[in-house]
Amino acid sequence: MSIKALVVGVSKYHYNDNSNLPFCKNDIKAISESLVNGLSVKKENIFILGDDGIVTRSSFFSELFKITNYIDPDDTFIFYFSGHGGNIDGKNHYLLLTDKEIKTKEVIKNLDFISSKNKLIILDTCFSGNVGVEKETPLKLNENISDFLDKGYAIISSSSPTQYSYSYDNSDISTFTKFFCEAIEDEALIKKGKKSLNDIIDLVRFYMNWWNKKRKKSKIQTPSFHSNIKGTITFNVKSFIPYHPKKYYEETKDYIIYSVKPSSTGSLKRLNVQVIVKKFPSFLRIANLTNQIVSKVKELEIFDSKSSETMWKHKKANIIFCFFGKDEQDMMYPNFFCRTVWTDKTENKKINFGIDEKIDNIGFAFNDNYLILKDFQNKNTEKDNLIIKKQRIITYKLIDQAQNFISIYNEFLNKSITKKALINSVNLIGTEINDLYFKDGDLPLPPKKINNWYLACKCLAATIDDFILVFNSYNFEKEPARDLEKKMNNVIDRYYQDLEELKKEENDIFT
């Protein structure tokens, strides 16, 4: 999997009195360097047209078709164009080459011959905001997440359908290209060794909005973004070694320590311990078991991140919560008949953890609904093939609605629709999402084999529901527009991460 790019800049024009654009040669140099520095694209994978300012129709298509031999199915293909552009016939956008114009839709159609996983089209031309993509199709139940995730087209244009594109404050580079290069080189966007197209677009919009504030209204540029990709394009820019927490499991004749997980705060080292008891013991016996378990785990070096390891390494736990259940089902869902709390001497009297009473200096919190929930779980656990079908129907409909939301929200950011049109559309989408979210909560429980996949679906559903919660919490009259963009970008980014997690869990089940 790699990135291949065709970078085109047309500076010289030989027909219709089109003015030359000397800075386009600088644009292709800048974008090529930024692809290498910011997205770790290999120099040999960048094909450049226009070093001398001349790009003819024949040379353009010759290079485009030559590239098809170098593209692999898992690649990302980037097409960048800097030069004149216009709506010559009043409705279709054209790219102007040295000797002839070419319909932009024709260029995009020819990109279909390139068999890459996804395609990013970057157009730094005038009037390019009406260059869109084919509408997304609803998901099919026989598709797996990996069949559609991150596949398709994304197009970012430097201007709206009615705007010109300008050079940056009379410099030797285009404004949009300058900001796009800065965005893809920004190291603050790196998350787990990757940069996402979603974050890059958000930063470009921020830069362009800042630049527009210094301009006359007739001279502003509003970048436009269109995509039919479910998910976003991610670029691997740095090696990344994920942190793998240590695991602890121990079985004795009386109990099983099923898991030990950290839950530390800023000032307290805390551990959560899940315990399966083999016989239903007295609460005094559970207090004794808690003390036994504490002696085994309080010095364990178990952390959830490198930073927490640095902070808490070689330190004993201050607080340990033990969650007691009767079997693995209780651990999975979770449903515990009681929770105990052990605290060290320094914390023993400082914090109340909602305990009902103390037995032998161990705090207890009892679950009066344990047997009711246990009975419910037993009666509502579905066979794996049935729950997969039921869950997929709802999850895929939720994904379709999430994509509808993102598309309409992008049109608002593109300034293609009004605030009123956005709110009306989101209200309709929100009704669908809320209805599906409630149906998702009514689904039966899964068997152990697909529990992680099932939980990933639930996490994704909650994030999609957050689209509406976050949007509705924003006050259009009192809050700045950038606040909405920040909030929505955070939840959309979380949505893309949840999709990747669901894909991972699905691959574990079906491969």
C-alpha cells in the first residue's frame, strides 16, 4: 500500500488569449515537496507534468494512462492540477491545458481506469467548486466493512463555482496550494503515525477562513470538498508501535482473576479487577478474597499507555476495585453481584465510592438486580448468525445516515447551502438516526464469539448519535462558526476511528 500522485501545472497557454500563469510551475514544485515531506510519498511515485509550463492534451492523457501500470489496488492515487479553470459552457467545469480545454468530468471519468483503493483530486483553479462526485450508494448486507471502507473519490477545490482563485498576496504561489501544503506538512495532525484527510481539510478551511478575513468580499475564496468515501483517507507518515497493555489471569480453587485493568486518575493509582467465584461465598468470605486478590495485584505493572507507565511504574496501587460475578457471561456484559473497594491507609477515609457497608475494612456495593439481569441475559442471548444479520441491518443504516449527515454538513461548509437548509436536513437525518439508535439498543445479546464485534457496533452507533447531540447543542446565534467546526470535526474523526475498529473486529471474526 502506497501513495502515487500525478501533479500537473499549466503555466503557458497558446489559445484564446488565455493569460500565462507563471506561479503554477511553483505550485507543482511546492505540492511535490509537501507530498514527500508531509505524507511520506516516495519521490519516484510522483509523476510531474508542467516543469516547463507546457501541458498539452496529448501529453496529459499519455501520462495519465502510463500511470495506470504503476497503481496497485491498495494504493491511494492523488491527482493535483494547477492552472486556468472555468465553466465555459455555463454548466460544466473545464481544465485549461496549453493547447486545449478538457472537461473536468472527462478527466475524472478517465481516473476510473486507475485501480487504486481511493482517489484524491485536488483542483487549484477558478470556479471549481461545482466539481462533485457520484452519490454514495446504500450499503448491502452481504458486504463486509473492508469491502467499502475508505474506497471512492474525494475532491477538494480551491474555490466555489462562482469564485476566482488567487495567488497568495501577490507572491509566486497560489493561496490554496500554499495552505494545502502547510496543512499536509503539519506534524500536529499526526495521530498514531497517521494523518487523516478529514483533519487536513479542516485545517485548510481554517487557513482559508483566516485569509478571507483580510480580503474584500469580492476577492475571497471558499474551498469546496466533496466525497463519496465511507470513512476517510488515512496517510501513514510515521512508524508507530502501539502500546500493548500487559494482561493478568490466574485461577485458584476458589476463584479466577479474569482481568486486571488500570483506571488511574491524576493523583491515584487505581486498578479494576474482574473476578469469577466458583461458589457463591458469604460476604465475609468475599472480603477475605478481596484482601487475597489485593496482595497479588497491587504491585502489578499494568498500564494502558506509555505515559501512564512513566507516571505509575514501580508504585503500588492506592485503590483496587474488585467486581465479582459467577461466570464469563457476567464478565462480558458486565453484570456483577457485588463490587468491593480496597484503599490503602492514606486514602481509606478520604473518598466515598458509593459503598453500602464495610466488612472487615473492605467496602461493599451490592447489585440488587443481579439475578434479574442474569435471567434477562440468558433469555435474550441470540445465536451468532442471527445477531450478525440483525445488527448489520441497523449498523449499515446508521452508517448510511452518518454519511448523509457528513455530506450535507460539508455542503454547508462549502457555502453551497444556507444555515436554514442545513438545520432542516439535519432534523430529518436526526429523526432517522434517533430511531435506529433506539432499535439498536433493543437488539438481543451476542454469544462470546462475536461479543467484541457487537460492542464495536454499539460504540459506532453511540458516536453516530452524537452527531445529532453535538449539532443540536450548538447555538448558531451566539457561538462562533469555528466552534461548530471544531466540535463536529472531533465527533466525525471519532466516527472514522470507530469504523476502523469495527473493520478490525469484523476481520477477526470472518477471516
